[in-house]
Amino acid sequence: MKQRVVFQFFIAIALFVTATGCAGLKEYKKAQDAFNLGASLEMKQRTGQANDLPASADLIDFFPTSGQPDMNLKPASYYQSAYEQVNKALKATEKLKSNEVLGEALSIKALAAWKLGKYEEAREAAKAAGAELEKEPDAGARDKALMAATGGLIAIDMAHDTISKMNKTLLDAAQKPENFTKEQATELYEQSKMHFEQFVFSRQISRNSIWQGIQTIDEAKMKAEPTHEIQRYLLMAQLSGLKNWTDALNAIDTAAKRLGVKSSNNAAKDWIEGQKSFYRTTRDGYLEKLAGLIPGGKTAPVYVSWEKIL
């Protein structure tokens, strides 16, 4: 599966610079350029890959850079550079604050840390960035929404890793049902159910679950107008989370069928069917949102593609 981080490159949106000649501001500009180059490179590398999740065709319009990325490098090289430069810039906090770009600098740190897998640091930077952006008169709704959504984006990202491992365990077991006794099959199902309720969907608060990530992003969207461009990019992240969700359900369902759990355990059957029904309702709601945000609505290729894979 390659849905992990597919939505992440949606986040390379230009941040504005008011000056670049002073200590702190110069490093800030370098960090901005490096991050956008990394995101541009990531997008270019993913374009046309059959296993990628669909994206809007005009995505490239939101990746302005000062030049072209080196195609021989990895995006992480640029993200690392952005991370290092912005940390240098943040040593001149007062200079950034007086030029009203401290929030934007912290935003770059949050995004670069996220892309590098420094999740807790990214969360903290996003929280600090959000607070600063509220103080800056020229800060846009886009950046505010993005920082508010960062925790949700990270939750979906982190959940993907553990979901993929569980899916592999389940599907491997489904290939060799003769290796499992009834008790072992039931135990595996119960383990997968607990895992699903921790990392995919639970009505309890789990900050690293798909459901919590999607909900966090929904709350973040309220910081921007319904027609604002950031809405579409954040929705793509949510759809990526839904792809993880359906993959997890399908893996549990497949294993439960082939290991005989679904046919012999009515409670298991009812739970799986109930989860599938709730997923379909949730999926349909987000697909409706997608149709309302893209030109062509339900006839647009990007909508048709999402509808097919979800």
C-alpha cells in the first residue's frame, strides 16, 4: 500500500516572506524554499505511479518554488535542509516576531518535522505556530487551518504503519487457514478487533486513530471558508485515511471468513457487518464533500477514482 504520505505533499503551500536580509529572516527564506522544493520533488516522483491515490490535476499550482528540485535527490534531503534552516531562523525569535513571520516559521518547522517522522516535535511546533498565527494580522486562514490539522494528519500517518502490519498478519493467515485451530482463529480475530478499535475507529479518544485524525481535520477546516482551497487538500488527507480504514476492515473480514470465525461466531459477524455499514455511511459523506469541491463533481476523474478505491 502506498496511501501513507500520499496526502502529505498537499501541504507544501507557499508561505510569505516580508524580508530576507537579516539574521533569522534569511534562514527562514532558505527553509521555505527547501521545504517547497522537497514537496515539489515528492509530487513529481509520485505523478503517474499506478499505486498512488488520486489527486486533483491542478495540484502543481500550489507548489511555487524558486527553482527546480534535483530529481537525483530524495524529498527527505530537502525536508532535512528546511528543518535545519528553520531551527537556525528560530534562534532569532524576536526578529521573526517583529516582522510578523514567527507563526509561518514555526509552521515550516512543524511540517518539516512531520515529513521527517519527528511526530511529537511536529505536534508541538504546530501548536506553537497556531498560537502565533492568531496574533499575526496578515496570517491567512489556510495556514491556521493547516496547523490545526497537523495533529490529525500525523494521526492518520502513524495509524497507517501499524494498520499495514496487522493487515499483513491477517491476510497471511487467510492464505493458510489449515494452520489455525478454532481457538487460534478466534484469538487472532479478537486481537485484530482490539487493534482496529485502537488505531482505526473507536468512540473513545485515541489521538493516533484514523477516526480521531479525520475528526481533528474536520475541526481544522472550520478555520477557513467552505470554498477555500485548503478544504480540498485536507479532504484528500481524510480520503487517504478512509482508504486505510477500508483496507483494515477488508483484512479482518477476509481472515474471519477464511478462518471460519464469521460463520461460527455470530457476535463477530455482527461486529464486522456493523463496522462495514458505518464505514460506508462515513465514506459516502466524504465523497459527497469531494463532489462539491472539485470541478465536474461526480463526473470528475478524481472523484471516479476515489469512489472506486473506497
